[in-house]
Amino acid sequence: MRGIYTAGVLDIFMEHGIHFDGVIGVSAGAIHGSSFVAGQRGRSIRYYKKYCGDKRFLSMWNLLRTGDVVDEQFCYHELPEKLDRFDYEAFQKADTEFYVTCSNVETGRAEYLRIRDMKKEVDLLRASASLPYASRIVTYEKKKLLDGGCCDSIPVKAFQRMGFEKNVVVLTQHQGYTKKPERRGLARMIYRKYPRFAQAVEERYHMYNREVQEAERLEREGEIFLIRPSEALEIDRMEHRPEELQRVYDIGKKDAMERIEALKQWL
């Protein structure tokens, strides 16, 4: 739910005609990044507010019933294909390369996978946003995948290696936030068949904190442009109140607007 901040930032980018050669998203960032590439300003906040109270969208009921905290059929098919249509044609025609970051549970390493056809390859988007403990493993072309944030939360280095030299990075935690370790042993118990992934999950807090420090260094050196919340977002992971989603979205819009002229100059 913190990711709705990113949707606010991206909508301001669209309002100001800011375009990129490539977009790489992690988890919720991938969800909102896909609407950005399709040029659908306002879509993310619209359907989040409309369906956040629907138990098919995000609920413990889903988790107990299916093993996924979100209903696969509802969120990745019925919603984008019928209820709030995703512009598949615009996405496919866009001259922006779109990548999602996924965690390979067998190798314990991040994979950066390009999506060219969202309808055919939507399972890659789903994999990137499939939270550990709260989602079933997604199998795509023999790869077993989960939330990309487990192995690479801020994939700016990966994008630089691909040749994208000027990167705008959007974070969803405020300055000064430090990720704490989770309860030890839980990942090893749940993912005992995948010891490398379990180790990555247990060490995620190290990885995340290190990547934030690296992003801050790259910002100081002018290599990236960094946007992150001006205040702690303090939103529940399973928020069902539309007004709370609107609040966090509006913080994203405000923060982006305050930096928009500096961003244009930097670009």
C-alpha cells in the first residue's frame, strides 16, 4: 500500500510530459510503473480506492482461501481486462522498455525480466508483486519467482549495467528509515526447499539498507535523481480506507511537484 506514493509521483511525471527510455519496477513499483508506460494517468489511485474494500483485492480471506493475499484472477485479469481496463495496446506500442524485478527462489538472486506484451506476460508482473509468506511461488518458463524486493529492492545498479545512464529513483520510505531484521528462522522454515532464497530473505535488511546508502551516494554525485517521501507514510500494509490511500498518493504528488523543475533541469 505504500506503493501508492509512487503512483502519485508518476502521475505528476505524466502531467508534465516526462518520458523515459526505460522503466524498472519492483513489486508495487512494477504495478504502478506499468500504468505509467501505458500512459494511464490516475488509473492506479482510481482502482485502488474503488476496490481496496473488496476482499478479492487484498485480504486474509484470500490468503486462507487460495494461498495468495491477492486474488490472481480478480487482480490480474478481471480488473485490468474488464473493470478498469489496462491499455494493453498503448503499453505494447510504447517506446519505453519495461522491466520487472523478480526473485528467483531457486538461485536466491534477482532477475530483471522485460515485459513486451502485458496480457501474455502478466504473470511476470504478478511474480514481482508476490509477497513472501503471503503468496504462492509463481512459475514462469520453468523459473520459480517471488517478490523482487527480496533480492534487489532498488535495482538502479542493474539498470546502469543495462546502459541506462541517467536514472530517476523513487523510494517509498522517508529519509532516515532503516530496515530492521525479521524474526530469524522463519524464512528457513517456510522456504526450507529453497535455502538460497531463505538466506536472501533473512539478509534482506542488510541489502536494503546498503542499497539506500548507495542511492544516496549516487544522488550526491549527480548520477541519479532521487525522490522519496518527505514524511513517514504510516499506512497499513492491508489498508482498506480510500481516504488513507488518497492521503499517501497526495504526498507523492506534492513531493514530485516540489522537485519537478529541478528534475526537468537535471534531465
